[in-house]
Amino acid sequence: MRRHQRAIMGVQWTVVVFYFSLLIYPVFMPLPTEDAHILDNLRLFAQFLFWGVWWPFVMLGTMLLGRVWCGVFCPEGTLTELASRHGLGRPIPRWIRWSGWPFVAFVCTTVYGQLVSVYEYPQAALLVLGGSSLGAVTVGLVYGRGSRVWCRYLCPANGVFGLLAKIAPVHFRVNETLWKQNQRRVPAVNCAPLIDIGHMKSASACHACGRCSGERGAVVLGLRSPAREILDTPHRQVKTEESMTLIFGVIGFATAAFVWSSSPRFVQLKTALADWLMAHDAWALLQDNAPWWLLTHYPAAHDVFTWLDGLCILAFILGGGGALGLAVWAGLWLAARVLREPSLSWQKLSMGLIPMAGVGVFLGLSMLTLGHLKAEGITLAWVPAVRGVLLALGTGFSAYLLLRMCLARFSWRAVAGLALALLPLGLMLRVWLAVLFGQ
């Protein structure tokens, strides 16, 4: 990878052109007809590629290969790095370095995307994805010198990618001893995500671009156990912000965002509130005059949200997702209290849920994939079996991690702590079984 950076750059700019072509051109196309198909309608093709193929398999790829998407393919990374080479080069201010941005950016993007129906309409996709790209270029023009300040601190997907990369079996490994021994003067590596390479122990921030491969004879691309990083990372190095992004962002709010449109509880909530409003002659929230960039408003497609729809979506995602996240956090907190092991904080235990959370994100996004394929008349009899296997793998891997952490030394207290730590995992499994199989 280091020897072929020009080829990688060619791939990056090919992706940039392809990405923006599919993001911009469908906006100017009419609504697809009822007999339109993915392969003969660019609007449907772009929708399927973005949300049915692109994002689900980026998440899956991150769990398997680390953040190679970020380092080799991501158009925003390419653009922000280019902009920073020709920008003002100002130092990165403290407010950008705030460690809570991955959580805040992910939640805001997730919720807003649902309000404007980002999965269904190219205008909404251009607003959300294009807005993120514009932010990346703007930050690059102002801050950093040839680096990816946006990717490191502000990208809405940064927190999720960082979590999923922890279980990737492929990573760039740094031998810190060799790094210190080899002090020959060589040009510094341009690490775009601003990593201190000599002390890199986690795959979370590494973009797997290959620029540092072989540096000082200490950096190599290799295999590792998918459990290694989570089990070996000291509890003091597990950030609370990471755990919050995992528990409330990925497990809580993202799950609620995936399921609200098909949830009977959402329909019951909206119907009950609508009946109450009509009974009290309160019609303001039943109006559908919100602009499309605030709430879904496409009369030609017979798809218009009222203000009540928007409030109910917010309540379901933030309330339901928050309740799920709180239940998961409570189980982990109780487990840590029972274990009374200084090395097993609830933050450390939460990392054991990453495999199940990653499977959940993939299953949630792949629901869109399957919806498109079903509309094309493709037989999907194999889907339940594949979903069952994925849930089993995610649950089993997470259970293994929790078991290794809690039962490092056998005792009845350790067994009780493990049982409590498994409760959040069981809850996650129960939610996905209900969503996917109606059980």
C-alpha cells in the first residue's frame, strides 16, 4: 500500500466522482414510475447503492478489515485532506478536539436523517451527505496542514467506525520497541488522522491507508484475534465517550431509528395523540406545511409528514432509544458494582457488546437492501437463516468477550457479575428477534 499510493489516490478520486454523480444527478430526475427498476432508473439505482449496498457493507468491512474505507475510499476524507493542503492551516482549536463530538454528531445525523427520509429521497440524501461533505471541505480549508481534522474529530461516522474497528482481525501493528530503537532521521510519515504512530495500540483511529507501513521496520499489516484489543485494553484507556456512543448511539438511538417506521407502538402513539388533538380542536400539529428540509414533504409521492409525525419520530427515537440505552447501561453498571474489580469498569464491560452492536447496525441497514430486492421480485427465502446466523455470531462473540472479562478469576461474585453483564446482551438479542422475526 505504501509503494502504490498513486494507485490508491486514483481509486479515491474515482470514488469522489462516482459518489457525487450519484448524489447530485438524481435530485433533478422525476419520481420513478411504478414499473421502474433499479437497473433502468438512476434514481432507484443511486438509492439502492447508497443505502442498500454502500453503508451496510462499509460497516461490515470495518468489522473485518478495520477503517480501510476511511483511508482508501472515503470521498470526504479525500476532499478534506486536499482542502487542508491548500487552506489556512490554522491550529486545531480546543472546541474541535472535544471528545463528545462523535456521539453528538452521530445522534444528530441519525435523527435528522429520519425526519427528512434520507433513505427514500435524493434531495434529503444530498442535504445530509452533501452537507457533511461541505463541512469536511470547510474544516479542511481552515484547519490542519495536509491532515484530516474533520475525520479525526467531527465526522458523524467516526465514533461508530472507531468502535467496530476494535474487533477487526486485520490491523497495522506497531512494535514500540523497534520504533524506539530505530532513530534514523527519515521524513516524517504524513498520518492524515493525526496519530502518534510510535505509540499506536488501537485500530480505532487508524485509517489503514498504509502510508506508515514498514516505517522504521516497526509497522506491519498483520492478523490478530478479533477479541485481542478489547480484552487487552486497560480500563483506564476505555473512554466514557466511546461507551456512550456505543450504548446510547449505536445500540439505543440507531436501533430505534431503524424500527420506528414498522413499529406498532409508533402507530399507537401517533394515533392516540392525533385523536386527543382532534378531540380538543387543536389542529396546529396536524398541519403538513413544514418545508422538506425540516420534515418529509413530497406531495407528488403522497409522502408528507405533519408536525405531529415529526414529534412522534423524535419521541420514539430519543425516548425509546434512550430507554434501551439506559437499560443496557444499568445492566453493565450493576455488573461492575457486583464484580468489584478495579479493572472492570462499566466502560470496559461495554466494549464486550461491540460485536452484537455491529451486527445490529448491519442488520438494520440491510433491511433497506432487502426492501429494494423484494421490490425487484427477487426471492428472499434465504434471509431468515442468514439473519439467524448473524445474530448467533454477534451474540456468541459478545458473550465470549464478557465471559473472558468477568471470569478471569473464578468466584461466585464473578459468576453473578457475568450474569448481570449478559442481561443487556439478552435484551439486545430480544429486540432484534422481535424486529426481524416478530418474536
